[in-house]
Amino acid sequence: MKKYFLILVLLMSYKILAIDNLFLVGKVEDYFPLTNELKINVKSGSCKGIRYFIIDKKLNRNIIGKKIYFSIDSSSCEKNTKHKIVEFSIGE
């Protein structure tokens, strides 16, 4: 019985860890420090256009106008959903 329980737990944790993140590229249009939101004009993927994303890290306003490479906490991008940015890198 313990053997089957262990297998079940392993399968459940594997399923949870198998969530994919969507990688996107865009230009930062605005930053709202009070709500930690970025307004990004996404140039890649199925998420093209102006979108709002939530970020945990506090940023400087000099990020506005810069290119951003980032991944979100979802494998798809819904139009009216504010996804969380998991990782990001700033370009020129």
C-alpha cells in the first residue's frame, strides 16, 4: 500500500512541476511602481500587442522604453489576464 501511495505522490508532483512558461519579447511602455505592473508592447508569440504584467521586483522608471525578454507563469497568454513575470532580462 505504501508503494502505491509513493508512486501516486511522485506522479502528482511531476504533473505540478511540468507547467511550462511562455517566453516573450517586447518593449516596456510604462511602469506602475505602486501596483508593480509593467505595460509592455509584446512583439513575439501569441501575445502580441499592449499587455499588462505583474512583477515581484521593484524597478527603476528608467526601464521605460527598453527591450525586455521575459517569461510568464503560463503557457498561453489570455487577453484580459495579468500574468506574473517569472524571469526577465533587459536589453537596449
